[in-house]
Amino acid sequence: MVNTDFDHIAHQYDNDFSNTLIGKAQRNLVWNILKNNIKTFKGLDVLEINCGTGIDAEMLASEGANILATDISSEMINVTKDLISKYTNASTQVLDIRNIHELNTTYDLVFSNFGGLNCLNEQDLLTFVNQSHELLKPNGNLVLVIMPKYTIWESLYFLAKLSPRKAVRRWTKKEVMANVEGRSVATYYHNPNIFNQLNNYAILSVSPVGLFIPPSYLENRFRNRPKKIEKYFQKDLSKTGKKNWAKFADHYCIVLNKK
């Protein structure tokens, strides 16, 4: 079950990712892309999918959005509840992304950050995207942060460790069993071109997230090098909107607008 796969990391996720140099840099890139495409969040109705520990939900609520933060993990939702408890414009719900069609509210923005949708195969991902279309208000936006296949950092890392099979492990349509703090989780990697087949959305932008900034599992190597991470952050920032680079990054952020 997906929920139990992630329940066990709920109370350590921020220490392992959100509060690290790499985690903060990658999240700031996503926030920059969001703010470039959505000029104000004040008064917007937002549905967040796979909210994790609520870092993004807190930012959006602080900016004035009316946000429903959802996650399949009840433990993640408990952490999020504590974080956003002071906001009257923020609420939470345990929700399987395969069941979003059961929601009966429409939104200005549907948002999913940091690979939560990589638990879906290609067909399920496209089903999710089409179901999101029904939940969006006219001219609403769908913003997704997804892990692609050809991440340069990962390939170089595993080649350096003399593990060529792991260096190309993402290069498949089949599931890959990824290690999440000691548990194997079925994961699928999707390049941005799968969204080209959609005719009910306009693609506003596709940006790499972590082209220069390394993956989070390299945090120990960069923990004492904040200037290096800042330099990488600025390089990534310069590639915002450069869709040809997106499939080589740790993640990419795609902004879709409902037609």
C-alpha cells in the first residue's frame, strides 16, 4: 500500500529533505516557477496533491490561497495539519490521487510537487491529468513536478560507483523499485514529451529542477558548501523555461493551462 510506504518517513522527511541545502534550493526553484506563472495566489482555490509535510501548503496559505492539502499518507497529513493549523484558509484531507474524481469542488490551481506522481505509470498519470481537467475552473492551471528518465547527476553518480545498471535504471517504462528509507516503492519515470499528446491543455512552460543542483541523496557531500549550492541554484534559475533541458534534471516542473 502506498500510504504505509510513506507513513514511516513522515516525521523525518523534513530533516532528510525539506530542511537541507539541496531541498531548500530545489523547492525555491519550484516556487520561483509558480510565481512566474501565477502572479498572485491571494483568493485562489488550490488543490495540492501529495502535500507531504505541508511546506508548500504553508507557503500558499501565507500568500492568501485557499488550499486543500491532500496526501494518501495519514501520517503526512498529521504533520501538515500541525504546520498549517494557524491558517483559516488551509485544510487537509487524506486522499488517494487515483480518487480525485470524487472531489466535488473546482479549483484555480491543482499542484503536485517533488515526484508524488511518479507512483503512477504513464496511463494512470494521463488519467490523473484528464481528471484534474474536470476539477479546474476555466483557465485554471495544473502544475506538476515530476522525475524524468535521463537525470545526468544520477547517471554520473552511479557510473562513478561502477554501477552501470543503476546509472540507467530510470530509462524504462516499467516500474523501478526505488528505496525509500529502507522500503521498496514502485516508481515510474516520465519525460515531459508524454504531455504533448494532450489536446485539452496548453503547455505554458517546462523547466528543469535540479539540473545543476544535485539530488538529495548527495546532501552529505554538499552540507558544508552552501556557496556551491547557491551557485548551482543560480545556474538552474537561468534554465527556467528551457524545456529541452528538463528531461536531464533531477525533476522538472511543467505548467499546464486548461483550454
